[in-house]
Amino acid sequence: MISGGPARPVSTVTGMTQARPTLVDVTMPERPEAIVLVLHGGRESSLAAVRSTQLAVLRMIPIANRIAKAGAGRLAVARLRYAVRGWNAPGLAPVRDTEWALDQLTARFPGCPIALVGHSMGGRTALRAAGYPGVQSVVGLAPWLPAGEPIDQLAGRRVLLIHGDQDRMTSWRATAAMSERLRSAGIAASFIEIRGERHGMLRQPRLWHDLTAGFLATTLLTRTDTPHGETTDPSAPNYLRQVFQGQARITIE
């Protein structure tokens, strides 16, 4: 577990207490083929320190574990706990924290391709931080995507956006519109809509986990002998085949 250091400006103060981001190892093989960084949700504005027991943090643990399992010892997987809970524009605290975490991981494993996975505010953070050198793929889970989000940093990346149509915290319509906007700009993006699912991803948790893990196993670890549209993770849902065949929008009942 690594606490934030001075390499980049990171989130700082909550009251009298200095708060710093923390990088939590999930699995760290000696020579991984790729890196995955998992990002939790937060709030639009808050200087409160992130705690390890908060629900937004805990929700990403099984997702990170599922990615590690799909990687079968080939992926370095880490979770980031931001210093503070808020997005806090214009400072964009979680984006700075993510860049700090990527500095740490790439120093440890130079030359490895990178994937970013985020839920809610973490999804917005993942898309914003995707311009970091070496990022290859991004997954946004029920992401918070206000109108006017930049997309130039996603050029050359592969993007999967997943959202439930019963989400009352963030907008699945905004996520669908972002996917269409990315595709119009020539960026490889797909949108999966899960009917009946809410923001917490708890109605069909295994589906969210398997979609994420299968997408990353394929985009980061595809072998030369893997047929187009197949995944390296045999338990990944068949919906991913449609993603890798270029389908723009997939609906799951």
C-alpha cells in the first residue's frame, strides 16, 4: 500500500488533516503484461477524506478481484483511494490523484499498457485521465458524464461504457450520448445498457464484473491465436463478442 508522495500535485487538506491518495495492490505479479487501475466513485464537491470503509470504495473490491482473476497472473491490478471525496472543479482532485497513481505503477512496471476502470465519478475520472501515456482501454461503469466532457484524450483508446436504465444517480442517456459522440469522432466505443439495473450495480453484480473483466482481458491480453471477437476469459458473457465485432449499442434485459 502506497500513500501519496510529492511526485505530482495531489489532493491535500481536509480541515486540519492532510489527506493523500492511497494505492492498494490487488495483485502484483513480478512481470505483468499490463496494468489495470480501478477507481471508485465520490461526490461533486467534498473535501472530506476518503475512508477505506466507505461504500463507494468497497463496491470496487469485487470488481478489482474479478479483473485479477481474469488476468490469470498476467495483470498488475491496483485500486486507488483518492485523498478527498469530491470532484472539486476546477481542481479535479481525483484526476490528479489518478495521474499520481499511474506515475507509481509505471515506474514499477515500465512499458506496460494500461487500462482504467471507474464507477460513477470514477468513470468520469477514468475518461478524463485516459490521455496518460500508455493507456489502451477504459471502462466506465454507471459513469457521471455531464454535457461538454472533453474527448480528445480518448483518441486511440478502446472504450466500454455500461449503465443501468433505472439509475437515479447518474444518467444512462448521457452515457449513451457519450458513446455515440466518441464513435462519431472515430474512437472505438460501445455502450451496454442493462435493463432494470440501478446505480449500485447490485441487481446483477456478476454481469457487471464479468463484462468488465472480459473486456480488459481481451483488450490488454489478446493472444495472436485468439479469433477476432473471442476473449481470453472463457467466462466472459457473449455480449462482449458483439462489442469486439464493433456493435455500437447492446441492451441486456
